[in-house]
Amino acid sequence: MKIDELKHAGLKKWIEEAVTLMTPDAVEVCDGSQAEYDRMIKILVDGGLATPLKKRPHSYLFRSDPSDVARAESRTFIASKNQDDAGPTNNWTDPDKLKKEMSDLYRGCMKGRIMYVIPFSMGPVGSNIAKIGVEITDSAYVVVNMHIMTRVGTKVLDVLGGDGFFVPCYHSIAKPLAEGESDNGKWPCEPDVNKKYISHFPDTYEIWSYGSGYGGNALLGKKCLALRIASVLARDEGWLAEHMLILKITNPEGKVKYMACAFPSACGKTNLAMLIPTLPGWKVETVGDDIAWMKFGADGQLYAINPESGFFGVAPGTNDHSNYNAMQSIRENTIFTNCGLTEDGDIWWEQIGHGAPGKEIIDWKGRSKPAPQDDKIPKGEGAEPIAHANARFTAPARQCPVIAAEWEDPKGVPISAFLFGGRRPATVPLINQSKNWIHGVFMGSITGSEITAAALDLAAGTIRRDPFAMVPFCGYHMGDYFKHWIDLGKKAEAEGHGDKLPKIFFCNWFRKDKDDKFMWPGYGENSRALAWVFDRCDGKDNCVETPIGNLPKPNAIDPPEGVSAGAMAELCSVDIEGWKKEIADVRQNHYPKFGDKLPKELYAELDAIEKRLNG
Ligand code: GTP
Ligand code: SPV
Ligand code: MN
């Protein structure tokens, strides 16, 4: 499609401005067809960027530049007019200054390349919860990934009509081509991390990204639109845009509930969303694995949709035992980035469940290495894994064997419970129910986790507070964000719907013993905690009140194989001294960051829990 054929005058003008600034050789408006996908793939294979995988139909491996392997948080900006609107957890910069700086970079940045215009819908096309974005990009890799992760093309333009609202998203990989030059197998991007930009303009709902071609930096529907910009829209319009998976769970009697769970990046959302319960008779199905958009219905119930249509999942650690359904989802039509390549033409990564076939393997940097005999993460000095720790697969959600029938229902699914969690080697119990909504918001606000490889510029392994798993993704001041959560609860209660609010839980699959071993086997065994949550939502008498919340009664959760009764009791009890330290840290180091914007209700919760711990 040509620009002239577009019906939306504002869209046309915006594209024309971008063309003038970025000077591509040609412009194409994406129609979202299979033919278009195949054509992009051919360009990527011909350019030496994609390797077709003999073992997986219509699947390709990409190797990115070593500078471009994860989200770049230090280069992610919230450029609100008021610095105070960005808050202490975001990098703020003045929007006019940033636009000027980036316009200079964008000038001529697409020379020698094609500009692709991608109209996309976050959420089922036409759903009243869905939002439309349009991404301009010079990356065919972005086009094929957007085809999988979002709903792309002419059908979106039809809904947009002549004057509909869309979020304009600029993206460039920052690698113009000289006459006769081609990518020639080298991932194009700006290799200097400090020259990459992932910028958000919340006052005007715009996104400008420059220099990175990877994941959330480049697929702008995902973290940029569906979380950072959408969180601002949600605050303004009274709904929630959250870094949460959505799962459907059915008990042995056939009763169904839906849960939405927030864990930081690489802390187990995709795994939990697709888990195969070890508890007999229980079933889990997937609605979404990363993002939830939620609105209250006229009946006072909170309904959630998954705005995405694919999974951009962490590859290492995924195997038939840990996540069988993900392994099935990636058998075909899948894009792999930064995995190993085996001699027989398949992907490979650490903890995939088996060693690599043949004598040699190509690692994520394109080097030939001896094929590993087992799938252990290499340890010791200079040891390098074959796949990057943040290697990912992009797969269509419809390929998941346990995708829930209602995953594309435009009205969403009713949420009974929220779970917050992270990687906490100590202190935080396996599962804990909040005393009420505000106490639940308090627990969400103090969530912390060990840092993972999902962000470029943070020291993996250290613990940081990541309230609601939203620190990298909240597009405004997090003190206001906490208030938004409190207000939604108060409003529901004032309207007589307090009993329909989701119950709030705190979980931790990552407790470690003194030998640094996980105390809880995780994965499918997490169904034991989910079953307890399910029964709590039905008011079952299976908990004991403690200073930190409602914990499972002794024996309420059967220990899985390999977990002793003693370990189980430890996982489900309050570590009073540990919690005293936790609370002191929140008071001294965490809450003061939010200044006056920290809602007084949360300080009251902090006082109350401290008193209970000392009592
Ligand atoms: P993002 O896509 O970055 O938001 O990550 P995510 O939250 O979806 O995490 P994912 O499910 O991809 O899991 C990340 C890593 O954690 C993988 O290596 C998993 O194998 C591992 N993991 C997931 N669930 C568990 C669990 O219950 N226990 C343990 N020990 N590891 C887990
Ligand atoms: C995350 O980091 O939480 C992801 C991957 O889901 S990315 O899309 O790159 O943000
Ligand atoms: Mn994520």
C-alpha cells in the first residue's frame, strides 16, 4: 500500500514528516499478510541476518550485535513536561530538548533503506479495550516480529478510519546504508549503548526509539506502548495496564477462575502462564504471558485482556520439563534470537534438556564451539554460555497447546486474584494473602527481586525493589501509580463492589537454602500454591493470620516430592527477624524515594506491620 491511499489525514501527514526527516529510499505500508511476512523473511535471509532452521518449519535464527541483547534501562526516557510527573524511578529529560536531540539523529537515518509503516492493534482488532499504534521502522526484523506479537495491517487501518486515535511510534536502527552497501550478515544497530534512545512522551502519547533493534526497545507495541504509554492512559481513564500474565485455572470440580500475576522480567511469567499442574485434576490454560490490560465492567468485576498476540519468551531454561507448552508453541513459525545453532540445523540453549548433537555448535556470537555434551550452564572463569542468557523466541500465541478458548474475547476475562512475586532467596514465603486491598497494594509496592539478564545495564544477581514488577515500565510517577491502585479499590468499595475486587497474594518460588539450592522445585509444582489461592478466593478456611498476611495452615499445601516437611514449614512461615529488616529497608531506603507522593495509606500499612512484628 502507498501513503496516498491512506484515509487518515493525520497519519498521512505524520508519515510524510518522518519521510522528510529520515529520507528512506522507499516507503511501504504493511498489510499484515503472510505474503508480506515471507517477503520480509526473504530480505532478512538474503541479507545474511536470518538462518532458516532445517528442523523447524518456517523458523529462523537471528544473532544480534553484542551491544543489543536486552532492554537498555539507562537509555529509556520518560520525557514529561513536568519532571515531577516522571518520578524517581524513571530517567527524565525535557521533551523539547530530547526531540531536538533525536531529530538531529533521525535526520537521514534511513538512507539506503526502506521505511516500513506498521499499523497495529494491541488487543483484538475493534475491541473497546484495544488501542491502535503505528510504528515506523527501517528494520524488516521488527516487521516480522510485530506480525507475530501484535495484530498488523489493513484491518487495523479500517478500524482507525479517517480520524481515529493512534499512538505514533518512530523506530530506527540507526544504520543508514551507503550506495551499494548491504548488511552482509551483520545485525544493524547503533553499537554504542549510550547513543541508543527509547523515549516516551506521555503528555502527547508518543514513542521515539533509536539505535536498538532488540525486543522491547524496538517492538514498540510491547513495553513502550502497552505498558509505559498505556499506564498513563490507564491512570487518566481509570483502568490498569500491568506487567502481568493472565491464566485460567480449572479445579477438579470443573470450576474456573482467572488470575493475573506480576513478576519482574525473567522471573517466571511465561512459565506460570503455561504450567502443567502436578496436582491431579487441576488444569491451567494461557490467556497472556506478559501484559494485562484491565477494566471494570458494569457489573463491578475487573476484566482483563492480553493486548499481545504472541510470546517473546526467554529461551534458556525452557525445556520439555520446565515448560512443555512453550516447547510445543515454538515448533514452527518461530523467530529465535541469540540462541545456539546445531550442526543439524536446530536451535540450542543452556538447560534445553539435552546436550547438542554433532561435534560443533555455533554460539550466539557466531563462533564455532565444541558441541556441549550436557545442557548445564558453563561455570568458572571465562566460561561463556552458547546462548545469550536473554536469548528469546517469538512465537504466535495461537500455537500454544493450552491457549484458553477465550484468549481473544474482546470483553476480557474476570480476574479473581492478583499475585505479586520475584526472585527472593530469603525472607519472603512461598505464598501469602494480603489482609485486604490496601495491604495488597502495600505488598505490591514493596516487591523486590534479584536482577536478571533481561536488562542490559544492571548488575545481575543483586536485589532491587521492583514495585508491581513495573519499575522499568511505569510511564509516570510511581507514587501516583500506588495512589491509582488505592483509588480503584476505594471506588469499587464505595460502589458496593468491594467483594468483587481481586484478592491479592504475594508469592516466591525462589527461596534458597544454606547450600544456595532452590528450596522449592517450582514450575508445575507451583500449581500447589495456585490451588491454595483458588480455594482462598472461595473463602476456604485454609490459612492462618500472621503479622505479614494470611499464610497456609500447616498441611494446607502438600509438599511436592523432594521437599521435606521441615522445609515446607519454613517456606510457609514468617521469618520475623528477616521481615523486621525488610520493613526497616522499606522505611529507610525505599519509601523515601517517592517523597510526598507516597500515599499516606501505605505508611499506615508500614506502621501497622512493624507493630505486628514487634508485638
Ligand atoms: P519476561 O519475558 O522477561 O518478562 O520473563 P518472564 O517473567 O516471562 O520469565 P520466564 O517465564 O521466561 O522465566 C525466566 C526464567 O526463570 C527461565 O529461565 C525459567 O526457566 C525460570 N523459571 C521460571 N519459573 C520458575 C520456577 O518456578 N522456579 C525456578 N527455579 N525457575 C523458574
Ligand atoms: C521483559 O524484559 O520484561 C520482556 C522482554 O518481556 S522485552 O520485550 O524485551 O521487554
Ligand atoms: Mn516482560
